[in-house]
Amino acid sequence: MRRVYVYKNKSEDDGKLMAVEDSIETFKSQISLHFDMEKENLKLYSSNGCEIVDLRVIRDEEKLYLSIDTNSSESCDTVTNLGYCSQSSTDSERVVSDWITLNVGGRHFTTSRGTILAKEPLSMLARMFAEDNNVYLMNPSATDSTGAYLIDRSPDYFEPILNYLRHGDVILDKHINPKGVLEEAVFYGIDSMIPHLNQLIEESTSASSSNHCLTRKDVVRSIILTSTTSELRYQGVNLAGADLSRLDLRYINFKYACLSGCNLSGANLSHCCLERADLSHANLEGTQLLGVKALCANMEGANLRGCNMEDPIGSRAVLEGVNLKGANLEGSNMAGVNLRVATLKNANLQNCDLRTAVLAGADLECCDLSGSDLHEANLRGANLKDAAFELMLTPLHMSQTIR
């Protein structure tokens, strides 16, 4: 006598040890009695998913599984429900579809097979959904309850990759890190995208390491937070193009700072240190520059119209060696200013007050000094080639210059 283990389903939760009867009909009758199932629709299956139609093939101690067949023509579906993977069910799962839904990290993405296969035919995604005679060459992956193929990766980094496969451009939102997208591109095998991402990473790295320009907001905040008895230092900072107009910037250290193209009109820069600072093409119209120290500063092309550099208490503004090529200083009060060996080539110094100013060794070539007051100004050794001295307010004595 042979005995077998009969289970109600593949999970083997409900099983009974039974003796094999002489005929399959009798055996099914005993099974239907013990499991309370209808004999007419009862079918037996072996562990490999094959239906048993003859008791002679049953071996001793073999495991059998039951199924209720509601439609005899759908026996293969019954096997699938029991958890077996017959060839028919496998083929049905691998039938090629033009539209594919991917569940990447819990987020669904729907795209076409053409998008996945066209640009990167050797990528992991393309291999997942490659076809042969309208059947996938391999099972792409497990699916969720909606039939979407599961991929355990980051959805945020996958979205730019899918968009790249669609249109060929690498477009990243501000909150997306290109390094994360690069790792995903390597994982999915999107080789043509990797050079673009490396370039973006290099650009972002260089941009973050570069010196960002400070703004008016940054300067105002630092002024508010700094005590009036403390020295505010902006040495070497980049303020290029900042709007600092009408601000009180007295006694601030701007040594080596970049103020190129800044709007400083109406600001108070009295007693500031501008040594070797870059003020090229800056707007300093109407600025207070009392006692300023701007040794060797670059003010080429700057607008200094109407500036005041005369300190009533006698502190002189020091602009020694400053570059004022093409600068406009028309109408400025520059009494007592030190412009020794400064470069003022092509500068506009019309109607300026230059009383007792030191211009020794200065380059005043093609400089327009018309209407300026040069009383007791020191012009010894200055280059006055093609300089204009029309409508002078006071006579220019030869003792003031060698020319």
C-alpha cells in the first residue's frame, strides 16, 4: 500500500496523509470527503505542477496538491494560481508590450519600449526589455500589484535618466545632485550620459569653490551686526557689481577687495582702506572719500564726479600710485590729495579743486585740467604731454613743474 501527503494548496497549510486507492475516481471521492470539496471539479497535481490522471504514476510518500477547476479549458491558469510556473504562464508574462510601467523606489514611471531601446541598446534597461519573437528574452523583474516592474533604486535620480533617453539632453532640477544621477547612470549602463554628468559635476565643483560675489544685503547685515567700536574687515572679498549706494561705509578695510563695477554713488567711504583694491568702472559719483587710503588702487574708467576728498581736520586722502586712466573726476574737491606717481592718462579733471595737491611724477598725458584750481599743487616730474590747462582759476608757476 502506498501512502501520500495531500495538501489543499501549495503553502501546505492544510494537509492529510492518505492511502492511494485502486482507482483515481475512488481516490478523489476520499479526498473530497476529507477536504469538503466537490469531486467533479477536483484535480490533483504533483510537486512539479503536472496534473495527475493515473494513480500508477504516484510514488510512495509523494506530495500531492489539490485544485478546484471551474473551467476545464483553463487548467494552466489553475496551476499558476497554485504558485507553479508552467511554460504557458511564463510566456504570457513575457509577452512584449509597447508601453512599460516601472516602479522605481515606489514611484511609477510609464514609458515606451522604443524610448528604452533606441538610445542605449546595450544598457541594463534595454536588455531587460529586449525581445525575441514578441517575447522578452528574460523576465525583466518582479512586478507589483499593478503590474509595474520593480526596481530598487532612487526615483529622484532615475527621472533625469529617463528624460535623457527621451530627448538626449541632461536636464537637472536645482535640488538634484549630479553625483547621484551619475551613480544611477553607471548602474543602468547609460554610457553616453556619463560624460555630460562628469562635466556638470566639474562645473558645480568649480563654481562652489570659486569666490562668490557678496551683495548689498550681505554688507548691510554685517554692518548691523558689527559694533560701532569694532573694525569691519572686507579685505580680499568679492563685491563686484554690488549696489552699495548711499551706505555708511566709514573705516572699513577694503584692502585687495574687488569692487569692480560697484555702485558706490553717494556712499561714505571716509577713512576706508582701499589699498590695491579693484574699483575699475565703479560708480563713485558724489562719494565722500575723506582721509581714504587707496595706495595703488585700480580706478580705471571709474566715475568719481563730484567726490569730496578734502578733510576739514587736515587728514589727506592718499591715492599714491593709483590707476585713474580714463576716469571722470569732474567737479571733485581734491584739495591736498596725494596723487604721487598716479596714472591719470585721458582722465577728466575739469573744474576740480586741486589746491596743494601732490601730483609729482604723475602721468597727466592728454588729461583735461580745464577750469581746475592748481594753487600750490606739486607737479614736479609730472607728464603733462597734451594736457589741457584752459580757463585756469589760478596761475600755474613754472616752479611747480619742470615742463
